[in-house]
Amino acid sequence: MIEIISDSEKYRAAWDKYVNESSSAAISHLWGWKNVMEKGLGHKPIYLTAKDGGRIVGILPMALVRTWWNTRYLISLPWIDYGGICADSADVIESLNKRAVAIAREHHVAFVEYRSINSYEMDMPTRRDKVTFRLNLNPDFNVVWNGFDAKLRNQIRKAEKSGLTTELGGIELLPSFYKIFQWKMRDLGTPVWGYKFFESILTEFPDSAKIILVKLDKLAIGGGLVLSFKKILYVPSAASYNEHLKYCPNHALYWNVIKMGCEQGYEQFDFGRSTWNSPTFNFKKQWAGEPIQLNWQYMLVGRKELPSINPDNPKYKLFIKAWKKLPLFAANYLGPKVIRNFP
């Protein structure tokens, strides 16, 4: 008989053992994201474990998001591209989903959102406006290099000829990266994720979360967050100063992480999510070819329609235009307070 329990810190080792042994587990299923959601974003984590005869047969990490306008969501998981139910069978998936919906009703939640590459064979509305790109790696990085078209190789060479260098490190590099990231987010008209959020990721995953900086002489002009899980490397956040884009710092960043991945035996590089046919979509497509569909599935509890936070919506276009005009100090102060409402 399947038993669903709410987990506490004492179950962390057993939870992560299941994640590391499961072929269907994603990076976001690691227990450490529970602490990131709580300490870095201020969301209430709700972690469910399915057991059968004392053996873990499924897990579901979620975060309860409360907005300032008093709407509530259950998300698996905010910010990161992957999440949802990881389970051994369809029966376990159904049991975990049923408990999630019950919890959603208890907390008067509008909807439960599962983010995943996979889709569940249940009657759930699905958003398919997001994709990711994954590049297959090789122990010989020249094999990967030869798979790029001439234009991409020339842009990477331009970064090298411009004298750009990269530095990989831990939390000590966060201030330099975050300074660039803050500026870039304001330039895009997007509220910035908080410094504390990135700090919590680097603290929680000291061995698998790193910062990479791209430097022109000694000046950091670009940077990114690098994560690893099993045989996959991820760069979910990256930014560069516009005035230095002529040196191709983004190409230097991605190519150096890809080379590192090849040399260290990783099998894939994940570029992070993009909206179909957006500028970031087109940039990533030149590296990795065909997009991989992301499926965001919903259990609608307190509403009848799918949520729609779309930059093409006229009201969001106005918000983006206004945010770009904010003084940098105001955007940096308000950003983390605003963005946590839009997971």
C-alpha cells in the first residue's frame, strides 16, 4: 500500500539516495532546493514522499508561493526548469498528485504547476511555450567544435582573439557576477532575482554550483551560474554588459563551460529554458540544434483557466518598458521583492 508522508530534514539522505538512483530524477529533485526555496526566496517548501513497505517509490518537491495580492500557487519548482513528480509507477504518480491537490485545497491555492520535460498521462492542461536546448558532449572537445557551423566558430575565435579569459570559482565570485546580472536584468526590463537567492544556491551546493566570470584584462564583463547533476552541466543564468558584446563574451562563457564539461566527462550541456523563437532561443539554437519541449502541466484548483504571464501581453509590455527606465538602485532594491511573486 502506498503511503504519502511530508518529509523533514531527517529524511534528506534517503531522499537524495532515491534521486541519485532514479533515472527519471532531475537536478531540481535534490533535497537542497528545499532550503534554497525557503531561505533564498522565502517560499514555504512542501516535500512529499511516497513509500511502499518502508521503501521510497516516489517524491514530489513543491513550494507554496504567496503573492502580495494574496494569490497562492503550488509550484514544482519555482525558477528552475525542471521538477514535478519523480516516481516508480503511474500509480505512485497518481497518489502524489492526489495529495498535492488536497494540499492545494487546504491552502486555497489557485493551481498546482509541474515543470518537466516529461508529461504525465493525466487529464491536465499543459503549457508548451518553453523549450530547452541540450548539446551532446564528447571527451574530445574537438568533436563538439567540429559540429558547430562556421559562423559560431568564428564568434568563439573572436572572443579568444579579443583576449577574453574565464575564471571559475565559488561564492567568492558572486559579487562580481551579480553586479553584471543586476544591470542586465534592468536593461531587459525584468526584475532581478535576489543576491540571497544565488548565495543560497552556492551555499547549499558547494561542490556542484559554481560561478564563471568572463574577463577583459582584469575587468569582469560577463558571467554565469554553472550547475551540475549526474552527467549534465547547466547554465540557468548568464549575463554580459552590452558595451562589451562586440567581444563575444557570451560565446567565451558557453564554450569554456562546454570544454570543461568534455574534459571532465559530462555527457550533455543544458542551455536553460527559452520561449519559442525569442532572441535567447535563436542564440541557443545555433549551439545545440533542435529544441526540447518543456511541459508545464497544471491542476486547476481555484481557477478555471491557465495562468498567462506573457511578455507579448500589452500590460506586461508596459511594465517592461517602465522597468527599463528605473534608476539602477531602485530596480535592484525592488526586483527581488517583485520577482518572487512570478515563479
